[in-house]
Amino acid sequence: MKPIRMQPINVKALWAGDRLSKLRNLEEGIGIVREVCAYKNGENSILNNEYKGMNLRDLISRHYKDLMGNDTSDQMIRAAYIDAKEDLSIQVHPDEEYARKNEKDFGKSESWYVLQCDENAYLTAGCNTDDRELLHKSAINGNIEEYLIRIPVKQGDFVYIPAGLIHSCGKGTLVMEIGSFGNTTYRMYDYNRGRELHLNKGFEVIDTSLRASKKEFPLDSRSMNRIETGVESKEFKVDVIDTIGSQMVSKENKYHILTCVFNECNIIIDAEEYSLHYTETLVIPASVNNYEIQGDCRVLCSYRP
């Protein structure tokens, strides 16, 4: 099977910035761009090869072995951009057990890689109190931010958000969100935007002891070929691949989701070249054993561990 390009899904949002719209010449108000997604109500279609026009769920079903390899799941890791001019809602996601029992869904853990951001940008993740009654009252009264932890971020930072951790993507950021397949979000506070809140279920899944983990990968530290772990969980892993010139990447019966987050590059497979421009995504099927990255670039490589 040859590499797969997918049609991005553009989603309007109340809090949308304009970075993605300018980068991709999109209409105003696009806050989310789903690069890899198999949600029933919003899945990507295939743009190339003999699979052109097929949706992702059908591709997985019909060509599981070639595409997914030894993966024990019938779902693919999701990848999407979030372009935030304003703070997103304060929210929390359920773990696998709760989601299956109460939502007939999958658990949702995720990570954020910061592509661009304003000076003094931040993400919100975690509580500075274990008093759940206080948190509940503050969510109703609109002052819950007083009891949450703000994490300063800059370009190249990687933050892991496990299920159960209350969080929010901060204003003035463009991030790549990579995570498990679940699609359940419990909104705890929404800055008076008038959307539904889900306090009862949200407080059933919040774990006030959880903290976000952050790793820093400054672009000015790129001086040699290297592959480093950005995020690793039981559901997904993301490597940060810095290339100066070219380097080979080997894998064994796993699909790789490649996203170029600095400059541009070419992916070489069996002497065939696939261009990957800034912010573009390419899925390397499990049937491909190795590939070469050429260019002065940074690529995020997402896969199942």
C-alpha cells in the first residue's frame, strides 16, 4: 500500500484565530482542521491512489492488514489543528472505562504540540485544589480559573493531557492535537458563550491529582538528525523527528502519521517522492517498512506504541 493523503475537515469555531486561514487560504472562522479523523459524523476522505474518494473508516475496514498492521485497535489515532484566538472552554475527557459505559465511546487522552503562539501564551491544565465542592461552586459562579494551573508555553513545546485532567487550550496559540480516538468532551466553563455545560458528568471523571507533563523542543536547538519522544502513553506515541539533510526511519508493521511542523520536506519510499509542506500530513501504511526524510525540517511522527 502506498502513502495516504487525506482531505482535511475544516470546522468553524467561536474562538477561532486566523493563523490556519492565512496558511491554507481558508475562509475566516476556521478553528479546527482535522487532518486524520474517523469520527462517524466527520471523517476524512482519501485524496490519492486507487482509494481516492473512499472514507477513512472504509479504508481501515477493507485494507486493515496493509494499513494498520499489528494494531489491535480498529481505530486510527486522531490528529487535528486547533487555532485559538480566544481561550477554549474549560473541559475534561473521560477514560476508556467511563466512556464505554456511559457514552458508548472510547476514552480520550491527547497531546498538544505548539507550532505558533503569542508572547506569554499559556495552556490550562490541572487543579491547584482537591476541594471538589469548591471547584463545583466555582464552575457555576464562573471563577473556576482561580483554581486551575496555567502552563506557560512557547513554540516547540509538547504537552500531554491524560483523560481526567481538566484543561483548556489558551488564546493566541496554534497547536497540533494528537490523541486517542474518543470524541466525548465535558464542558465545565465556557466564558458565557451560551453553550451547554456538563458539570455532573465532568465532575464524575475529573481527577484533581493529575498534572500535565511538558517537554520543550526549541527549534533553535536543531543541529543534527535526531528522533526524540515527545509524548508516550498506552494509547499513542509521538516522536519529534529533526532532519538536517536526510535520515532513514525504520518501523515494523505499524502505521505512521507524519506531520511537517517546520519548513518542508520530501518523504522517499521505494524511490518514489512525496512532498510534505508546512502543516501537511501524510499517513505511511504499516506495509511500508522504512522511509527516508529529506530536507531541513521537523516532522511529528504519531503511531500506536
